[in-house]
Amino acid sequence: MNFNIIRIARVVMNVTDLHASRDFYVNALGFIETASTSEWMALRGLEEHTHHSLLLKKADKPGVHAVSYKVWEDSHLNQLESFFKGKGAKVLWKDADSSVGIGKTLCVQDPSGIPLEFFVEMEGVERCIQKYDLYRGARVQRIDHINCMVPDVEAAVQFYTDELGFRVSEYTATEDDRTWAAWLHRKPTVHDVAFMNGEGPRLHHVGFWLSDPMSLIHCCDVMASMGYADNIERGPGRHGLSNAFFLYVRDPDGNRIELYNGDYLTSDPDFKPIKWDINDPRRQTFWGHKAPDSWFNEATSFLDLETGEPVKQKSPTLAQRKPDFVT
């Protein structure tokens, strides 16, 4: 591996009503609106120094165009191109797009069918971490991770670790020691991407980092006062896996956002992945309360890079279990 993937950097997804999305993401959750037109809106967290980490595109129905990773330098984009072509994958290039502040981008679908983008440059913007007068809602700081439902978790983990240089921080194993779900990272935290067993590929959620657990509580109060109480799907709570505080909310189109705080450092080279038994209920919610069925069954389709149509979904290779036992 000659390329250096730094971190998850942005997600590009559809919404059907930009006005409704602005009210939810900016006024309720506290994102900063960097720029917008009648066709898209670029959002970032208070800590972020780049143009956006969430790009919302107006469309007739939900769908995820890409999850994007920042890499170290331009030569690594060329190396990634050679790597994916060597695997028989079709590679597309997008020219720099100054309207949304992003440089040239390498686009490809991974073996699970997830549309990936790799880029080096994104336009710099004002970092607002100490502009406390702008803190609203959940006071979102930065993008942290994505979670994807895939039909073959073990194959996805093998590809990302053996080929792309990701490392596993935690994972769930079945009784016969098959990997049911796994949390993988490039930056030195618990994860940039997680894979969970299920029909897919689908995007389960995008996770955004908050500065403290009280930001989750405050967000619940703000959402309830604004009429978004029904958009609170799960939490607040603490995960066993990752040890993080969480709150899952659904935007007006059903896209799932996790508000996240409190995981740990994974930078040491001798850090050993933490194994959880699939029958241990503490792994999904350390305090014991159960997630709703929607959290296990509902997710957003990925869109094909070329056609823009939903990527064909496949059934999982491991048999599905009752929701009480799914990670």
C-alpha cells in the first residue's frame, strides 16, 4: 500500500426539500451552512476548516451518491487509480468543482458496491470552534464516521484492512466466530467506517462528533421544542462498542444521523481489537435499553456512480437474527 488515506471527510446525499433540510440541519442540529443554491446545500461542523462535510442535493427521492475520504497527496490518487484498476474496478475522475470547494476527485465502487470518492484538496473556510455565538442545537463539531450495512462483512473488512490499510478497533463475533460487524479506522479514533451485517449495500448512518454529552441532551430539548420529537429515533444512551454516547435522529427524508461523543484513542500500533459476543446485549446499548426495529431494518440506498440508480442490494451471507441480537 503506497497511498495514505487520512480520514472520512464528507458524505454526498439526496434530500427532497432543501428548505426543510435547512431547518433541520442548521436550526435544529446546529450545522453551519457554508454555501447553497436552489439545487444543493453544503454544511460543516463548527470545528471544521474545510468547505463542507455534508453535501445535500435536491432530488426526487433519497439516495447516497458517495462517501469521501481525504488522502495525503495527489500522487496517492494516482496510486489508488492503479490499485482499483488492477482489481478490475471501473474508475471515474471528476474535475475540481469550485462551486462546492472540492478539488479533483477519484470515484470508484468498492467490492460491496459502496460508491467511494478520494480527494486531496478542499477549499478552506473559517473555523468556528470558538465562535460560541454560533453554537446551536447539537453544536455539531465535525464528521466522525459512517456505518454501512453490507451483505458480507468479512469480505468488506478483509478488503479495507488488507488492501486499503484500515485497522479494526472493535468487532462482534457470532457463536462460531464469524464476524458480524466491525469498526475500522484510519484516523486514531474508534472508526471512520463500520460494517454491519444486513441487506445491502446501504448507508445506515453518518456520525458527527459533538464536544460533550450534554450537547446530545440539549439537542433533544431543541428538537422537541421545534416539533421534531418524532425525529428522535434512539437514545440518548451509551454504546458498549466504542464506549461513546449516542443519539440517532432522522432527517425529514429519513436519512439517519448519529450525534456522537466520548470514544477513545486507537493510535498505538500494538492496540488489539476488542471482541464482543453477539449475545452480549451491552455491546449495542451499555445501559440495557433496546433499539427500535427501524434502527435494524431501515437504511438509505447507495447510488451507482454511472447511472445514478440505486445499487442492487444483496441478502446477507450470515443468517439474520432477531433484532435484540443484531449489532
